[in-house]
Amino acid sequence: MTNRNKRIIITLVSCAICLLPLAAGLILYNRLPEQLPVHYSIEGEADAFAVKIVAISLLPGICVLLAVLSATGMSFVKDMKILTFAAVLSIGPLLSCSLQAMMYLEAFGYPVQEMTITMILIGILFFILGSTVPSVGPNSLFGARFPWIMDDEEAWYKTQRFTGILMVLLGIVYIIDAFANLGGTNGAVAMILGGTILLLIASGFYSLIVANA
């Protein structure tokens, strides 16, 4: 089987899994309230609602669209391994299934720790991306794309490896904090923003060093 056919199959499977929560919503449709939460405040309180047909279909639809766009974009990425392709396309199903499950649990009166789940998802996202970035060749779509390393393949790969390690470590920290709840909601938000900013600064600084070495 060619890589192209493998990518098509992976994309179709990813889209199908993204749509599973929609199928679950249709099965549960008559038992769901007319309005469902579609957005939460920083305190974890639902602050936006939609009619249930929109609520059960919006996120799965967005995840399918993102999967198709990601698959299309990655087809132009140099040296994109099939495992890397599959790892990136696993993000959509993860988000669709987990966030929709959270919405359904809320709808049936089961308490959900939104911030805990969000931190876990962000941690997993960083872990997946950090694990895949080092193997991606120079491109304009994916990875730490600083202009001064785009034409320097050695500097590119060194930067991606460094960035990938930092992302994996941040992902682990986020997941640990989700369970430890060290600083509450505000602490979690500060950790995510601070960690992301430090990641960008460290990655950019390191890329300058290797580009000028």
C-alpha cells in the first residue's frame, strides 16, 4: 500500500471517529435538554449555550474540517512520516470525543471538572506535537518555523528536536498540574500562557544559536 493510500485511510478513520460524538448525540437526542453548553468561562462555568442540534454537531464538524485541512497541508510537508501523520490526525478525534463527552455528562447532571479536563487535553496535545515535530523536514506549515532556519536543514532539525523536547516536558507538567491542581484555575491558565511564551522564546533563542554556529 502506498503512503498516499495510507494517508487517505488514516484521514477517513480520523474523520469517522470525530463524528462518533455526533452519532451519540443523535441517539440521545430526545433525552437531551433543548439548550446545551458550548463554551465555558475561565472559572469553568458554562457561559454560552446553543440549541441541541447545533451543540451536538458543531465541534465534530469543526474537527472533521480541521482533519481534512491538516491532511491536505501535511501532504506538502517534506519527509512527513506516516506515524507522524497519524499522530497529528489523532488530535481531532481526541478533542471531539472528550469535549463532547464532557458536554453530555453536564447535560445529564454529572459534575465535570472542566479545567482539569482542559489541562489534560492541552498536555496530551503538547506531548503529541512534541513527539512528532523532530521528524518533520523544513516546510512552511508545521514545526518551529523561524525564517533564519528555513534554508538551513541542520539548524532546522536541531531546532525541531529542541522544541519537541520542551513541548513533551510541558505536556507532562500540564498533565501533572491537572491532577495536582497546584494553583487553581488562575494558576492553570497562567501556567499554560507562561509555558507557551517561554517555549517560543527558548525555541527562538536556540534556533538563533544553531543558525549562527
